[in-house]
Amino acid sequence: MLQLNPQQALAVAHNEGPMLVLAGAGSGKTRVITRRFSRLVREGHAGSRSIVAVTFTNRAAREMRERIAEELGDMDLRSVSTFHSSCARWMRFWPHQFGLRSGFSIYDDADRLSLVRHLCRELSLPHDMAAGRDFVRRIEANKQRAARIVDVQQEARGNDAEAFAELFECYQHELLRANALDFGDLIARTVHTLEDNSDFRSMIRGRISHLMVDEFQDTNEAQFRLVQLLAGDSENVVAVGDDDQAIYAWRGATVENVQRFIREFTDVTTVALETNYRSQPPILGAAHCVVERLPDRLPKKMRAHREGTTPVQVFIAADEREEADFAARTLLGLREELGVRWDDCAIFYRTNAQSRVFEERLRGAGVPHRVVGATSFFERREVRDLIAWMRVVVNPDDNTSFRRIVNVPTRGVGKGTLDRMEAFAATGLSLVESIPQFLSTATRLNRRTRAGLKKLGEILDDARAEAGDATAHELLTMILERTGYLSWIAETDRENADDRILNVDSLLLAAREFAEEGEDRSVAAFLEYASLRHETDDDGDGVQLMTVHTAKGLEFARVIVTGLEKGLFPLERRHGSAADVAEERRLLYVAMTRAKDGLTLSAARSRRLYGRSSPTNASPFLAELPTELLTFAPESSTTDLSWTDRPQPSAAWQQHRAASEWDEFDQRPLHERRDQDSEGSAVPGPAVEVPDDGVVFDDAYYPDAAQRSAAAYVGRFAEHKLFGAGKIVDADRTGERVRLTIDFPEVGEKKVILKYVTLLD
């Protein structure tokens, strides 16, 4: 067992009262949390179930449980989990305290978007994909601060805010009616319940002797209030975090919570962990230079425990293709010369749009790789279909999941029939409950639709009768057999059927393993597991490609951080602020401190993103790095980190920029903003009229027989004269027309007709 250094030992020995542990990168914070947990149990200060330790990812929680089990042996460690899992567990034990019934659903992002767009149609609000996502974002922002309906209503000023307040109220009421929660509700409703119900609050507090919070710098307002409520008067709470690694402001996290902890808790003990056990000294020294300029930074100076003099490598490429080629050569060299494992190497980028060229170049060079943070297993269509089926069985009030499965597999229930069912059920029935009465009163149903709805009702009745004692694997098997789902996939999607059926097999395997390994084998427990699971910790050998946000909490022997250019890293936002720049600075610090033995920083003097090539400026962060800690790769196109000899934008490029309504980082119309070139001069852009055709702002309903895959377009890039360029994520054909679903960066998904876009590759 590794010995604790003096600062770690001080933190582990702490017994009572609030403590803030400032844990710098690689300083052994997980060791401190797990050793303190084990010591409290071993010395009889608390039982394992009374110590609540919360973090942000399933991976981090699993690592904590494994380390504690190594010291204490097998015991109940369910109290070591994520914030959301802890709240979900309390809700499942005492659903009535939270205004829920057993078997409640937990909606994920897609469920939320589906419900929001459905409500927007009813309220005559914009309900295209981009508008729906914006409403979801605003709803989540209010959940992150645990806002109540009355809060949103009282703060509403102006027509837009009042319309949103009405939507928010309808959304919350629909969740309540559906016996459902969204992800943000897990914490927000827990906060509300603890604030409003003193008896329940006392009962929960009585079960908690000690509270430990990991990654405290990433907490939002709702989570801070939850910590206060759980800590109570005893204030036996330990907050472990690092203000230098606060990188989640975009999801409501506030780095101010670290200093707020000191202000709002009584006589806080502060311990700083300043020994880094991960990185070689040059890596740590360069990273420190990035964050030492942060305003209001809590004082700490990290020291490297390891020895080593390998300087930080810098490579400035001519363009992004040369940057990717260099990365591939570097990785091949590390493998051949030093025997470095593929999966101990990583390429980081600031935006997902940068990944494609690296994938292409690595594939061409024969370097195995995988993109971490791509489509999650539980987000795949067939998996979502079957999860929705199980949700409806467990929770018949879940109209959102019912809308997904009512015609899956196809049974002739179109949008018109579903609208009629919605109107019929408006008196208070759920859609599932309304089936028998609707069939007995509806007079204009064709034979296929009537038979399909009747069969659906019978399947759901039978499934509910069996679900009480069944495991998720048994219920899934029954659903697959009764619905013929696998045959339907094979018949309707021949091109992708094999992969989709394998995904169904994987879901069955996951359900079986859950039943074999978990203490709670119920279907509801499996649905909770599926809703709270994140797929950022896949196994497998291969160089890992990911955004820097995804890399948080990981470490690799060799890291290549790419795209260090002004506007990309740091990323320029529409309304950039000093706080935004500070977060970008912390983000680069996180990226650099993931590396143990070798770090490469790369940039390109010209970059093609979203279909446009343009010259770049150096990231201002590069110029701050001390030259004695750096070495330039021999192939580097320059050793000037300010790129003073950078070619100016050509007239053709200026004209191309002015002709585009949207660019990849700033989605304001050009006539509402002024771009700055390298000399600081303004480049005005004319107003561009929105075309009358070429954009479909809503998902129209198309009969199943007309749905035809146009898979050859998926994965390619296309440019639209209004929305710029983006990646094609779906395509379907109706007659002679192909409708593309294109994911435009930060604008969202839009459906457009093929003839109105230009394919870029």
C-alpha cells in the first residue's frame, strides 16, 4: 500500500467538521477519499452505509468502490456513487416523498427533446429541432439552479420569457402526470423535497454521518444546495476539488463554489495537495504557466514527484492534414521505438469537428484507434426502442415512451391516429390506458390500424402481468418474441440489420449480467442503470481520440493536444467574456496534465473546418510557455509561436467569408457582428436573405412505406448557404427527393433537401 505524504495524511486523519481539500492535478485525491472512507469504517467512527461519497462519473465512483473494497473487503458500498445515482436511489426507496409512484421513468436527452417538441406544438411555439434544443437547454439551466415553476414565472420579462415560463410549467406538469423525471430533476427535486419536508430531511440526515464530495469545482447551484442540506448542523462534509480544473461552466458548474464553501461552512479546515505523481517536471511546469495567470486563483504551487527532463514538444503544421499526418507518424514511432501501448496514447481536440481528419490519417497509417464519446450504446436506435418498451410496461403513464413504441414495429398507427388518441386521452387517461376505450369508440380506423392497436394493448397487458417478478432480461425476451422486433429490423433495414441485431444481443447480455451481479434484479433498477450510464470508458486497444472535456479524470503515457490556434483553443464564443477565457485556460491545463511521460502541442497555420479553409493565428496560450521547457519537432513549419509572418487572408477567402451567413464559431449573422482579421480591421458582411425553400424547419410525418435509407450520404459533410457546413447524420428518400438531417455546429440539426446543399467530400 502506497504511503501517504504529509498533506494527504492530514486530510485522511480529519474526523469532524468541514474540510476543503485543494487537490491539484495528479495529486492523489482519490487515494485521500478512499483512505479516509476506509479509516472511518476501520476505526469504528462510522458504518460504510452512513458515509456518502459522491462524484460525477460512474467510472470515478466505480474506481472508488474498488479501492475501498481492496482495503475493507466485501461490504455494502452503494453510498459511493454519483450525485444523480444517489438521488435516484432515494427516490426509488421513498418515491411518495418525491411526489412519485413506483416504476417512475427517467428521461434522457432524447426523451426530453421529444416531450418539449410535443408541448411546443400544443402551445403553438417554434418546434423545429433547433428551437426544441434551445428550449431543452433553457429548461436544464433552470434545473441546474433548482429553480421552481414559480421562480421561472416571477423572473419572466417579455414575450419570449413568458412563453418559456408557460412551456416550463407544462413540461413539469407533464413529467408529473407521466410519473417521470428528467436528468436535472434528480437533483433539483431532491433539493426541493429536502427543503420542503423537514421530517424527511431529518430522516435522510440521520442516515448520513459523513459526506465527501469529489470534483467540487464542478458543482452547480443545485448541487451546492444539496450538499448544504445533507450536511446539516454537523457539517461533517469534505469537499475535494481544484479550482484550476473547473471546466464545466457550460453545464451550470461554478468555480466560485470552491471559495463559497469556505465562506458558508463554519471553521473550514483547508488542506492543499501540491505533489503531482503523474507528470514529468517539464509537463507540469508548462501547465502551471497556463493557469498561474488566472484571476482569484486559490494559491498552490504543484511540485513534480517524478524525475524526468523530456521537454514538451511543439509542432506547427501547414494545415490540419499535415497536423494529423504528424500525429500518426509520432504514434507509430512511439510504438516501434519505445513499445508504448496504443491505448496509452491519446489525441485531444477542442471540438468534435476536428476528429475526422485524424480518423482518416490514422486509418491510412494503420494505427488502431477509437473515438471516445461518440454515440453511446444506450443512445442507439434499437436500444432506445427496447428501453422505451420496458418503460411503458413498468410505467404505463409514460406517454413519451409510448409515442416511440406505438408504431415500432410498424402496426399501421400513423400520426393522424396518434393525434386522435391524444385528444381522446386528454380527459386524464394515459395513452396506454386509453387503448381499449379508444378502440370501442373510434369509427374511422382501418382494419390494419385497429388490429395493430388491439395487439399492442394485449402485448402490454401480458408484459405488465409478468413484469413484477421478471428480470429485465426476461422481460426483454418476452417483448422481442411477442413483437417480432428482430424480424422487423431484418425486413426494413437490411443494410444495417446485422449491426442492429448485434446491439440487441448486447442489450440482452447487459440485462442478464445486471440480474446476475446486482442486488436489485428488478426491471425498474435496470432502467435506472441504463438511464444513468455514460459510455466514456470503453475498453479496447487503440489510440483514444476525444475532446478535452471527455479527457477529464483520465491519464495517458503520451498525449497530443491539437488545434492550439486563436479562435479554436481558446474557443471564441459569440459573447466571449473574461470568464470564458479563464475556463479555456483551465481546459488547456487539464489537457496538458493528463500526460505522464510525453506531451505534444500542435497547431496548424491554416485550417479547414466545416468545409472552409482559412489562415489562423497562434493561440495566445502558446506564447506564454517558457521556451526552456519546449522543443520544436524538426518538421515544424515555424518556430515562431506568434506566427508574425502568417500570410494575410486572400481576397477570395474574404469574399467567401462575406458570402456565408454563419461561421463555425459565431452563429450571429455577419451583418450583426464584425469579424477581426489578423491586423484587427473589420470585415463587414452583408445581410443574407433567408431562402423560402431549402430548409425544412419541422420534422414532417412521412408514411412508413415512403421511408427509404440513403445511407451513402451519412457521415459526409455538406454546406448550406444559410447554416454553413455540417455533418450528415441521417438521410431518407421520399420519391425523387432525399431529405438530409445535418448536424450544423452549435446551430443544431436541420432537415434539408439534398438539392439545396453542396456536398463537400
